Amino acid sequence: MREHAELAGRTVVDVGCGGGILSESMAMANANVTGIDLADASLKVARLHALESGLSIDYRLISAERLATESAGQFDVVTCMEMLEHVPDPAPVIHACAELVKPGGWVFFSTINRNLKSFLLAIVGAEHVLRLLPKGTHDYAKFLRPAEISSMARASGLETMDIAGLEFRPWNQTFRATSDPSVNYLMALRRNPA
């Protein structure tokens, strides 16, 4: 993400921020971060951890669609990580992210690809064999191919600039970028300049 968008001094919204892990990382890079989520319990955890860490992050219980009506074009960077595969219809979320970002700004999505390999690794492996996630966390039908996100994003004025694979390392709970987007992947998109 940092190879595409400078974070220091920028306004960032983390859509579906959960417990605030990414929000905190961006705040530590001197970004002005707003984290939004619809899970109040997750936001309480995020607020507490930010307080303990001495970070100033504006956490809000609001949907991306609602925030887009209040703050259209107000953010330099929009992130939406590992969320699209959990919503009933990703198109309105993608559109809201496009509305939130300033012209020329960056939007980053990460999600799970839809293919046999992702089914075997993300559902069978992670949920049933290794039990890294509770069974039923993911629904294969909601996985999204990069071309599907690109199409929805293009309809909302975003252009796909880069796609990278994300490889999860369960032994240390980290991700690393790869050239293989067949399971988890990260997309960097840019809003067309005004």
C-alpha cells in the first residue's frame, strides 16, 4: 500500500476497521485516520487499544454508504480490507469507497479470490483443518474475483492500478505480498482526477 500512497499527513478512512489493527498502523505512520465499522463491540476494542497506545483515531459506528453521503470526496486514502467477502452485496460498498476518496486518491481492497484453490485453503484448510477461523466464517459464493471488483470499481470511477497476492503465514499471524493473487489479494485503485 505504501508504494502507492503516502500516508503521513493524509486523511484516511478504514472501512470495516474491526478492532483497529490497520487503523493503528496507519496512525503510527502519521495519517489522520477515521475507522468505521458496524460492529460496536469491535469499535469498543479499537477505541480501548488506541487509548492504551496513545493514538488519536476517530472510530465511528457508521456504514460506508452513510459516511459517503456525509463526507464525499474527503479522504486521500480509503482502505477496505477483508470485508467485501462478508457483505450481502459488495457493489454499494465499493461505490461508497469511490465516493469517499478525493479525485486522484487511492482505494485499497483486500479479499479472497473465488476458485478451487481459495476454497481449499480459505475454507477447508483455515476453517476445518487448521481451525484458524470458526467454521462458517466464509461463504465461497461471496468470494470475489479481481475482475469482478475491477468492473464494479470502474463503474464508480475507480481505475485498477495494481493487484498483488497476499500470503498468510499462520505461524506468526502475518501477511506478505506475493505475485500470486489466487487466494488472498490486495487491489490498489485510483479515483479519476477531476
